[in-house]
Amino acid sequence: MLKKLGKGLWNYRAIILIVLTPLLLLPIPILIQTKEAGCAFVLLIMAIYWMTEVIPLSMTAMLPAILFPILGVMKSSMVAKEYFKDFHILLVGVICLATSIEKWGLHRRIALRLVKMVGVNPAWLMLGFMSGCALLSMWVQNTSAVAMVMPIVDAVLQQILKAKESGYAGKDNPGLELDESDDWTEKEKGTKDIGSGKKDPEPCTRVRMNSASKDWKEEEKTGRLEEMKSAKDTSDPNKERKGSECESEGASGSNRDRMMCKAMSIGIAYSSSIGGITTLPGTSPNLIFSEYLQQIYPDCDSINFGNWLLLCLPISIIMLLLTWIWLYWLFIGSDFSFLWKCRGEASEKEKAAKKVIDDEYNSLGPMSSQEIFTGVVFVFMVLLWLTRSPGFIPGWASFFPHDTNYITDATVALMLGLLFFIVPAYGPVRKYEAMITWKDFEAAMPWTVALLVGGGFALAEGAKVSGLSLWVAELMKPLGNLPVMVIITVICIIVTTLTEVTSNAATITIFLPILSPLAEAIHVNPLYILIPTTLVTSFSFLLPVSNPPNAVVFAYGHITIMDMVKAGLGVNVIGVLSVLMATATWGVPLFSLTTYPDWAPTHPSFNTTAP
């Protein structure tokens, strides 16, 4: 009886937590009948729901629209305004570009070209794929970048494992093509005849986590291990996971080959997160931070595309190289003589890998007009972002007869994104069809992130209006006796740990309204604390369920959870140390971090903090 009761309670643990959380916190607004208490009540409920994900993240984000008016914190009309900001316009424009990049296959051309440049030695091959994935994730969602690159990586790995030292490269896969029949990739049905008579360049290989679920690229949300297991269970019972070939190659392949499978697979997952931090639109936490800064500190003009790139590009390069070396040492070996030795004759396995990559690249043919147009828009968008308001010289926005703050990166992104719905994809010989359709865009748009961010903005505004931010600032003043770097280090460790089990977007949304009052209370430039916190939020490397890119790679079956935990611990250390080094060195003059800015409020009294 007790066993059945326990099982029933466990099955309904989500509904129990949903009900108990507000009931246990209810004394806060009842006993302390102030706006601050009401806002704290909402904040705590949302934090618990976001961390446990007992209800969808996007629906938790809607709680301020319900509870703030009821508790007298804000009017409903005021709350509603917070759910659509400049962030959402920027996101729409960026997703238009990302949709066109994927639809017309430009991502495959970029990734394969980078790999061809570095060669097929296992170490250089891994660096090539990691660099390609990192470059893509600077402009598209991390999950989409992994879903784009991983099928190519897997095809190369399978061919390397099948290549026998005595046989020629392609005898086990004469076509040297991506495996179309496997349950973990699929070809999109049908091909489109474009003007030149060549087939649609869309790669149409997408990882399927579950046949009943949406594509992973649709929204950046925390993956669930149960979904990955069910994906395996719903596949063809006569087949095993793709990674089974790695596990069964003991007779024909060496342990080194299996370790290379692990290193390269994990490297793809990690490089997507590393590349994502490089640009403001590269990952959700960056965008959330940028919009939060504009909302809370409207006079702050320190953060723009160019400054962020100057800060984070070196961080990404350092992290990518150190992560590559760490994974090579951990899985393949400590012999790094390949770095300075001259290339000898390629082995059969290297020839197999090279043939796969060459054939895949050659199968793309010459660049189509659609790819060229997408690439031109992509370059033009980046140039406009960099030159809009670079800071050290007047940007092109200053030529307009009004305040330069009127035009933002969102204006540029939406203007160019709109072109994809207007410019014809084919010549006049075909019926008019735009570069992308609304259906294409809708499938790629991360609506969950859009709502989640809106809820975070509403929560931040509620904390400001109610006075909760000021109360938190007063409470945290004693921390001013500690050196700034000690405070930042402790915060980075806490955030990096929490983001392993919580959505990255939810984590940064929770911490921003807490840390900005802390910075004001100890009279430290808010950017000094908020920038490193935002960056380390993306460092969720330990578990397959930590973020969707990890889950996608894990689903291929080349790695185990313990492989990811061992590798992730080292990469977390590399990431945190890289961010702290950047913040304390070139970040200081770039953002004047050691000076308390005019755009931040000054409280009547504060404790001085030693930098």
C-alpha cells in the first residue's frame, strides 16, 4: 500500500511542487503587505519553477502578467509592455538570416571548407570541425549549429571506422554519402529544381530526438534525458544507436579510433557554446543581458556589437584552442608532436576521411545564387553592426538627423531580414517564390525564448518599480568589503554550477535583477559583474541534459555521460579562468570597468570595494 502511494506521489511530483511552492511562500505577501514582498513572492515562485521546469519555461514567464496586477505591484497594461522589446526585433531579424543560411545549405559549405583547410589528421580534423561549428554558432542558435554540423561529422567518423588498413577508403560506403536510412538523420522528402538544374542545396539532414517531438533547432531549451531514451526506444528495433559502430569496432578498429569518436563528438557540442558567446546575437543569455542593460540603464551605451566582439572573440579563441588540446589529451593521447612534425604519407583512414569530405564538398557544386545572396546579406549585416556606433569614432547612425540611440542593431537585423521575404529565390522562368517563407521562419523561431525573455523583463521592471532592487542592494552592502575579483569569481562558480541543471536563459534571467543591485550597493561598475556572469551562463558542459547541443551529440551514441562529465569539468575550469582573465585585463579599458559610471544610480551610502 505504501509502495503504491509512494509511486503515485512520485508520478504526480510535478503537480505537488506546483501547488506547494506558492502555498509555502504565501506568508511573505500576507504578513509583509508591501510591493517589495509581492514582487519577491513572484520572483521566488518563478525561480523555483524555472529551475525545476515543472511547467514549461515560457508559461512560467507569463506569471508576472497574472500575479503583479493581483498583488498590486504593477498595472496589467504596464506589465504587458515588457513582453515585447527591442530584443525581440533583433531576434526576428537574426532568425530570418539563420533560416536562409540553413535552407540554402550555406552552413554546410562553410563547415566543409574549414575542414578541408585544416586537413584530415585526427587532431586537425577535430579542430576543423570545432572551428566550423563555433563560427556557425556565432550567428545561429547553438542547437542549430550542432544539428547542422553533426551529421557531416558522423559520416566522416563512420567512414574512418569502416576503413581497413588493407582496403580502399570507400568500399564499405561506395557512395560516400551521409547515411540516409539511419534513424538519427533523415533526408527531407523531395528536391527542388532550381534555375541551373541543380538539386536544392538544402542538406536536409536533421537530428531527430523523438519522432513525436519538434526539431531541436526550433527552440533553445533544456533537453531531457528521458526524451533521448524514448527517441532510442521508438527507433527501428532492428537497429541500434549510431554510436554502436564506435562500440563494436573493437575487432577492426583500434581504441584510438573509438576515443577519436568521443573527442570529436564532445568537441562539437562544446564548440557551439564557445562560439555562441562571441557575438551578442550568438546565444540567448547575451541578448537577454543586452536588452536588460538598455531597460535598467537606458543611458548606458557601452555595450554594442563591436565592443562585445572585441571582448569575447579572444575569449572564444583561447577557449577553443585549450578545449581542443584538453579533449585531445583526455581521449586520444599526450603526443602533440603533430604540431611541429612534417606531414608524412596519409593512412588509409585519413584517406577515407578526406574522400568523404571532398565528395561531400564537391556534391554541393558551385555556389548557387541563393547562397551568394545569403552570404552577401550576412556580411553586410555584420559590417553594419560593427560600424553603427563603434565608440572610438562616429558611426553611420550619426548621419541621421536625430539621436544615434534611435537606431539599434535590431533595426539593422530586421531591415535586412525583411529582404529574405521579398527577394525572389529563382529567376523569372519560375513562379515567384521568396528566399524564405513564413513557414520556414516559424519553424526556426525560438518562441519559447522570446516569451521567457519577456517574462524576465517584466520581472526586472517589477523589481525596480516595487523597490525590491533597492532593498536587495541595501542587503548586499556588506559584500563591499571583499575584493571585486573575489566576488566575481564566487558568482561565476555559482552560476556555472546552476546552469548545468537549469536553462541558460532562465539562469541569466534570474540573476540579472539580483546582481545589478549588488553592483550598485558596493559601488562597482555593474558591467564588471554582469558581463562575466552572462558569459559563464553559457558554460553548461557537464551533462547531456545541461543544454540541447549536449543532448543532440549524446543522442548519436559515441559518448557516455561519464565521458561528458570528465571532459566538462576541465572545460568549465578553462571557461571560467578565461572569462576572469579577460575581465581583469583587456575588459577593463574596453568598458572602463574600474570606474563607477554616470549612467548607474548612486546610493546615499556604500562600502568601498578594492578592485
